[in-house]
Amino acid sequence: MIKRILGKSELLRHVLILLQGTVIAQLIGIGMQLVLRRIFTVSDFGIMSLYASAVGVLAVLATGRYEMAIVLPKEDKNARTIFRLSLLISLLFNILLFVVLLFTADKILEMIRVYELIDPNDVTDMNLVVYLIYCIPIGVFLLTIYNALNYLFTRQKAYKTLSNNRILQAVTSNGTNGLLGAMNFGFFGLFFGYVIGFLTSIVFLIGSKLKLLNGEVGDTKENLKKYSDFPSKSLPSGLLNMLALQLPTFVIFGFFGALISGIYDIITRVLNAPITMVGRSVSQVFYQKVSNDLNEGRSISGYIIKSTIRLLLFMLIPMTVVFFFGEPLFAYVFGEKYRLAGQLSSYFAPFFLVRFVYYSQSTLFTAVRKIGVEFRQNLIFLVSQVSALFIGYYYYEDFEITFILLSGSGFICYSFFILALIKTAKKVDQ
């Protein structure tokens, strides 16, 4: 199916190498979830999902998005300069962040207690939450190093190394989670697995291609100025996109507590798996294919329409299964305590179906230099999700209706975004 969608090319071979590592890593993660969900409580996962969401949002700000420019310079010395620059900016950002958290962590924990967002009976030790807050800068810094290294290796087309690294990260992260979970570490077992997974990945990448990091470097001020459009233009759009994706985790935790946040975490984790395993690689190939067609003056609208239909059919069967059998499926796979998550996942199936189709082709806007369209779409999606959250909580006062509103608004947004892709392609062909 993937070959029929993408066609044959050297880049396809590279993507299949990446896809192999990604699929194996995801299968390891999914397999371990069957164990971990029976070791840790739903609230443990809710707390950890909140931590990971905070790290994801802050990582967008931490480097000013300079790491995305690593692949662009013609000379390796300038790429190394941007790599070091992004890490330096991240280091300074996280030092400042840690200072801020020193003065606010206790207040955050007190607010959690006052509003009873975490049931003390569902976690190992409530007092440990404050230490997890202090550890946010650690997660942000590790994630920015990991992302910068991935761009550096992508520049060198070291796809086999990246593929092996994803498998290594899955093994070490999930293995640590399982070991510490069996030792009753609570949500800190999940945290240490998160950290050790990134640490081993970073050490592996640096050790395998140490020469990439050593050597001549370019002028820092020159590169800082040359790629200043990344913090000024790419950062706002990237931040909006990350907020739209992660904000529901924060708000659901604040409105309904750690238990419901943990349910939301398993739903998004399972339904996002196709995007993580297939969508990202398809998106890279799609970008190369469309860019090449545009450079050679070929029509792209027919390809876009065919690709949309094929991607829709590709995801229709698994999402149909979730829609009709989500409740018994989740209960059987993850345990009876996740039956409610299975029921709610049925509501999200249509949303994640169209989201997969759009995500796999969204690089079209970059290929035709319509970056402003993505900014507007991210803003629309963010507003729709925030509206759904507040209407569900303040008007209906019900988390189930809130989830339905989240899914419905997301489905409508991404359906229109797909139509915008096709419309844009037709305009380009005119």
C-alpha cells in the first residue's frame, strides 16, 4: 500500500529504512503498554502525560527553532555552528526556566491539592510531584539535543543510524519503565524511563558519528542573522501547532483531574500510532515528490486527489474497528479499568482518520511557499479545541461530552484543511 501511494524512488528506500525502525520502536512501545498499564495507575500516566506535554511545548520555545535550519547550509561548518547555537540557546533557556520553577513549583503543587486534581490514593507519593516539576528543564534540554541531532543526521542522510536509534530508545525507555514499575516507583518510574530513553539515544548518536560534531565551524553572528526567520516566522506557527495538540492535556488535567487525563493519554497514544509510525515518513516522501513535480512543471492536483483517497482508505479499516469495537478492545488489551477509554476512543476515531490524511500531505503548503496558510489553520484548530474544552466543562460539566466536542471540532477542522490542500493544488496547476 505504501509503495502504491508513494511510487518508487531513492528517497522511498530511505524512508522505508526510517519506517522500519519507527514501526519496530512503536510495536515495542505498544507491546510494553500492555504490561505498563497494569503496573502503573491511570493517574500515574495522567501525571506523566502532563509532564511530557509541558516539555513538548517548552521545547518549541527553547531553541528558537534554529535546529530546523541545520539541514539548510551548503557547508558543514555552518551546520555545526547552528547545531551548537541551538543547544546554547536551549541551555540558557532552561537555566532561566529552572530559576522560575524554584519560586513557583510549591505554588503549583498547592493548587493541585486545593482543586484535588490528583487523588492521593492513586499515586505513590503526592509530595514527589513537586520534584517532577523541577525536572521539566531536564526533559526540555534532552528533547532539544535529541531533535538537533536528528536534523544533523538527516542532513548527512544517516537514515540507518536514525532507524537503529529509534529502536534503542524504545527498548531502553520501556525497559526502564517496566523495571522501575515492578519496583513500585510510581510515576517517577515513567519519568526515569523517559529520561534514560533520551540519554541513551543521545549518547548513541554522538558516539556513532562523532566526526559530525567536530571540525571547523562558521561565523556564529552571521548564521544567527541569516536564519533569523526561524524564530520570527516558524516559531509562532510551530508554537500554535504544539499548543493546539498539547493544550487539551493541560486543560483536561485542570478541569477533570489526573484520572481523566490518563484516559485521554491512552486514547491519543493509541490513535496517534499510525501517524507516528507511517504518517511522518509518508510526509517526508510526499514533500520531496511534490517539490520535484513543481520544479519540473508537472501537474500536482491529480496526485493530491489520488493520494488523499488512498490515505483515507489506508486508515479507514483500523479506525472503523476502533469506532465500533473500541470499548471491548481497550478493555481486553489494556485491562478492565480502560473500558471507558475504549468507549471514548470511538468518538475520536473519525477525527484521527482525517488528521492522518491531512498530516501526511500538509507539507504541500511549504512546497508551494504558503506558510501563512499553516499559521491560520493552526490558529483555527487551537480556537476550536479551546472552545470545545470550555463549552464541555462550563456549559455541560461533563468530560464525556467534552471529548465528543473535541473530536467533532477536530474532525470538522481537518476535513476543511484537506479540502484546502486540494484547492491549493488546483490553483497551482492553473
